[in-house]
Amino acid sequence: MILDQVIACPVCDALHHDQDVQKHSIAKCARCGTVLAAPKSGAMTRIAMLSLTALILLIAAASFPFLALEVQGLSHQASVLDTILAFASGPMLPLSLATGLLIVLLPAARYCALIYTLAPMAIGYRPAPYAAMVYTWAERLKPWAMAEIFIIGVAVALVKVSGLARVELGPAFWAFAALLIVTILTDSSICRLTVWKTLRTRSTI
């Protein structure tokens, strides 16, 4: 068995002969039906641009006011960074660090890794140095990059808070909402098998 000619299903580990898949076609695992490859035209350019858009939205979402609360004439507005820094001392420090990592730093690192890996290949150049290792870390960071989970949790919490105070959504909230959509589009556009094949092929040129 030549290892370069087989691929393993990421779910059930079934081995398949590696064959070229036509654009806009889908190759599925014969055992469990998991999609193994779904190459699309211009996917790398699309992913790189979406990742850059997501990075800009994330910076805006972390910097601008997220929401404002008004109760009995008293009002207060805060950004995500203000919330993280508010718990930066005392026993809540671990929570502050976890919030900053999962909502801001790790998603930003993943978007930067995708841009670093795919942008040079999208414009026809060889992969950047250590691109394969960087892309590996981008895949490992995916389950821990929870910016989109944060906005869903906030939306649920706002339903309860709106009954106690007047809530005004700031620009950061809408930036997070847009980030959720962009993240879904980015993840749905990635064909990991195609990325790895392109990395291997371009690295030998």
C-alpha cells in the first residue's frame, strides 16, 4: 500500500483510494457517508477574503460598544474588551483569561493562520514557509474559537435582560452577528483535502 495514494475518513478511519475529484463534485466515505472532498472553483481566494473580513469584524466587535443598558434613568455601555478587563483582577481572573482567549484571541489567530496559509496559493505563489504546520494549527483551533458561540449565548441572555432594563444594541453586536455569518461561509467553503493536496503540490514546485 502506497500511503500517498490513500486517504482516511476523519470519522470512521475507512481507507479510500485517493482520486481527483472534479470541481463542484462531492466525494463521500463509502462506510459512513462523511464528505471527504468537495472542491470548488476559487475556493482558496474566497476563504482568504472571508478570513480577512472575519478578522476585521472581530477587531471591530471587540473594540466598539457592544450594548447599552438603561434602568431608571441610569445608563451604561460596554464593549467586549471592557467586559474582559472588568474581571482581570481577583478570583475572576481565570474567567477573564478564558473569555479573552476563546472569544477574541483564538478566533483571531485562526483567521490569521488561514490567511497566511491560503493567500499566497490563491494568487498562484508557492506556500509560505511552514504553511502546512500553520494550517494544522488552524484546524486544531477551530473547536476552541468560539466567537460565534458567544453571540448566540448573548442573544439568549438578552431575552431575559430586556424584561429588566432597556437594552440598546451597539455596533459591536451587529459586527458579531456578521462575524457569525462570515464564519459559517468560511467553514463551508474549506475543502481540507484540496488544501492539503495543494500544499503538497505547490511545495514541490
